[in-house]
Amino acid sequence: MSAPRRRIIRPPVAPPTPPAQPQRQLAKLRARLEKERAALGRWQTRFRRAFRTIDRLQRAISRLERRISQLEES
């Protein structure tokens, strides 16, 4: 045991991630959020238009059914 012990050589510790990376990720996420909100707005417009059309048609059908039943009874 007269030989000296070997020293363990480890790779240097990686430098911490630069602060720009989370900023880029935040910017990406914010851009995606805006895109999704715009898409939701378009779908809500379509949905509202379709819902009103269906409501109007159902009222017209119920009026016609009532009128037919009144004419059949008299």
C-alpha cells in the first residue's frame, strides 16, 4: 500500500440554465393561449348562431303543431 490513492476526476458541474429559456417558454405559452382563445371565440360565435337558429325553428314547429291541432279539433 505504498502507492498513493488515485484522485477521482469528475466532469465539471453543468452551468445553470440561462434565464432566457423560461422566458422563451412563457412567450410560447402566451402565444398559444391567445391562439386558443381566438379559436374559442370563433367556435362560440358559430355555436351561438346555430343555437339561435335551432331555437327559432323549434318555436316555428311548435306554433305549426298548435295551429294544426286547433284546426283538427274544430
